[in-house]
Amino acid sequence: MDLNLTPEEYGSISVFDFISWFVLFLTIRSFFIFSIKRSIYRNLLALLSIIIFMGSIRSEFIQNSLFNFLKFFSVFIYCKILIDECLRDSGFIKIVIKYLKFGGIFSLIFLSIQLILGTVFTFYPDINPNVYIDVVRYPSYFQDPQKYAQYLSMLAFLFLMNREKKQAPGLLNVFYFILIVLAILVTGSRLAFFGLCAGLLIIIFSMRS
């Protein structure tokens, strides 16, 4: 999903961005249907859009800023589609979690091969310069180790979740969680690691209360 379809001078539009905007054009009407309860979110999104757009056209690099403006809203498009589907079908949430976990496990397998063969094992012809700062930082099937670390830090908590039985996660899930923590250390991203620690602290204090 992080593979670039266009070169950097044309915004580095990724597969994720293309699919998000393509789905928007297919379901354009549903994106403009808001209930009264959700009007606050519509207004906040409109305000945020205006602020980002005004910032983009005032930038010294207007073309790059406008491309980033489009990429920023790819996330909103994806989130709205996902939330609408989950609200429409509660069983779909299980499928989403299942495939998110699968993506995380696949990234760990890819990373383990990369640790053996080196960063030449990748989908990208040009690796992000962040890979070779001070030490080798492994990005798995991402181009940037920072992005990969952020992906892992958010994904890790899915393995601590047990929606059906509402009890402690199984040993296998704990094992995967530990592997993800180790993978974050291999990426060399301190911010993602601190974010993971902050999330764990929130969970610990929530359990005590």
C-alpha cells in the first residue's frame, strides 16, 4: 500500500492514495451524507481543509504542498469508508482486525528476511536515506523505517485485544506483541517506541481504575 505510483516530483502518490481517491469517486454521494449528530465533524473537517489549503498555496513549494494536501485526505477517505462499514456490519470489525494482524505478521516475516539478506531485499529501487543514518535501520516492506515503526506501534495493541472473551490475551498474541516491540527497536525510531510506551501506560492505568 505504501508503494509509490508517481515519482517524488509528482507527489509520490502511493497505491493507498490512489485506491482511496478512486473509491471516493465511486461512492461520492455517501461522502456528502451527514446526520445532524455528525454535523460537528463535517464542520471541523471543512475548517481543517480550508486551513491546510491556505497553508499549501502560501508555501514556497506550492506543487509539493498541494500533493501533500491530497495525500493528507486519503486518510480521511479511508477512515470514513472503514467506520461506515463497521457501523453497518459489526461482524466486519472482526475481519478488519484479522487482516490488520495478518499485515503485521507478514511485515515481521519480511523484516526477518531483510535482517538476513540486508536492505537490498525490498520493493523499492531507492531506499529512504533514513535507513543509513548512523546505523542500519530496517524498514521491512516500507520505504522509510520511521513509517514502519509508526505502523507497528499502532498495530501492536491489536494483539493485546480480546473483544469476544474480554480477558487477557493469549500467549501467542503476547509473543507477537513482543516481536513487534523488538521490530520497533530494529527500526531505530525513538518516537514510535515512546508512543508505544505511552500507550502501554494508558492501558495499565485504565486497568487499575
